Amino acid sequence: MADTALLIIDLQPALLTGAHDLDACLSRVADLADRARAAGVPVVYLRQRLGAPADVHPAVAPRPGDVVLDKDSADGFLGSGLGEVLAEMGVRRLAVTGYATEYCVDSTSRSALSHGYDLVLVADGHSTPDRPDGVVPTAAQIIDHHNTTFGVIQYAGRSIAVTPAAEVGFG
């Protein structure tokens, strides 16, 4: 059993309109998922229910053996069965990617820490859009803020890292 899982949050076309640096982000997450699978690391998808569950973006679509869970809230642990699935797999560390940085990625990352998991926030593996009314902060500033915040916060008994996708290891 792997002690790490890759978590891919809400990378669904219906949600991604205007997402910052989307193509590059999707490419990095797809590569990360391929590397995780090759290392025998579970790949777990969280999908936001949009009336009915919506498909994951084809660039990062689940493959046979991946786990796909549906959720109704920003916190991926709330009502999705995520905690039970991770416990059954023996996972203790999550590498987190997805959309939207300041909502579901942030909420699920903080919840993971509260649920006893070590955390790797994939620095260039999460995105959010600029606000349509031009209000700051911009998407790039939101992403940078979250990477900086998770890079300096401490959580008793937890390991927290903010790591570019190319440097995330599954060994």
C-alpha cells in the first residue's frame, strides 16, 4: 500500500472558464498523475456535483483503477467518503492539485491537515480565475498567496510542503 495519494480536485470543464494558466496547469497535473500511477500511487479525483456529477477535463481524465468521488461542498472530506477511502488505502500523505485555489483546494488542504494527513500542495498544479469585475487580487496573486501561506504555516504533527509538480516525488 502506498502511503501517498494524488488528489485532483474539481478539474471539470464546466467550472474552469477563465482559469489562470489552465493548459499548463492541466498538463502538469496529467504528468503528475501518470507518474503517480507508474509508482503505484493512488490517484483520487473529487468532482463537484453540478446538478449531476460532471465529467473531469479530458486532459486529466480518470483511468481504470483511479478513484472518483463526488462532493457537494468546498471541503472534499465532507460527505464524499474521501476520508474512508484514504484510510482503507493506508494513505497518510496527500499531494493536492485542482480548482479553485481559494475555495476547494484551500478548504480540502486545510481539512486534510485537520484529519491527520501530511500535505504537499502542488505549487503549479492548482488554479483559479481572475474575478470578472477586475477586483484584485488577481488569479496569479491568489495562487501565489496560497502557495506562500501553505509554505509558512505550521500544523502540529504534520508535514507541509509546497512543491512544483516536476519536483513532487512518489518514492
